[in-house]
Amino acid sequence: MPILPITVYGDSILRKKVAPITQIDDNLISTIRDMFNTMRNAYGIGLAANQVNLNKQIFVIDISEIESYSHIKPVVMINPKILLYSDERVVMNEGCLSLPNLRADVERSKMIKVQYLDADENIQEIEADGLFARVILHEYDHLIGKMIPDRVCKPVRDKLKKELLLIKNREVDVDYPITEKKI
């Protein structure tokens, strides 16, 4: 299974709302496998399709290696819709494979309800809380063209500018393949 290069800050696809998936076929199943493989190679816990330069509403998550989340099986969410956000919000430090070496405190709903298609074309609806909800919301943000800098206050965003420029210019050390700088 190939390891796909990950798009990073500055790649235009990360700022676009991606297209819904209209057909689940063998090609998409292969893409899902490649996305899981790419995510795990980069030691990530979530990966959206536009992070591997695909204009598709799909993301994969695997938090099963994290203590207290081992009961949550790896999941693929196709055309997800957030149906409910809890009023209770929690701040947690987040990172992103498309923002290598950058971390910031992000406030998100503690609990959500999400509906999506699974790889067998079944409609699923689940409630998620804690880290699971946070990862779903983080990956969902990618599908609508949002990233961590969009979820922090202006003073924090201003502090991140130097790091963002280094990422955009590919002047960061990364242990996984990323897309080449566009000139």
C-alpha cells in the first residue's frame, strides 16, 4: 500500500470545501486503505482526503492506540454531517499532519452527534465525546476548508504566523512525505 504525500499549509486544496462522494467502489476502498496507511506512517490519529490532495468528503480515524480509547475501532466517515454540538466546550492542545510541528490550544464541543456513510454504504449515526469528538471535529474542519489557525483567537494566530510561513515554504523537518512546494 502506498504512502501518500500529505498536503501542508499553503496548499490550496486545504482551503476548499471538498465534494461529496457519490459512489463507493473498489477504487475508493483502495484509497481508504492508503489513507489509513499514510496516517499511521505519520503517527497521526486522523486524516482527511484533502490532506492527501483528494477532493472527497471522507476521513479516517484511529485512536485505538491511545489508552482509554482502545475500545474505539478505526473508523472511516464518508460524507459526514454533524447533527448536534454540545454547549459544553473544552480546550485541548491540537496538532495536525498538515501543520508539522505546530500545536495550539483549540476550543471545541465536548460532545457531538455525527451521521455518515461507512465503507459498506450503511448510514451510521453516533454520539462521540472527549478525544473522539475532537478528532471528528478536527477532520470535519478539513472537509470544509478550515484548519487550526481558523479556530484560535487573533493574538494566537499572529504568534503562529512565523511557523505557518516555515510550513508553507517547506522549511520544517518532517518524518513523512509532504507535497512539494508550488512555485
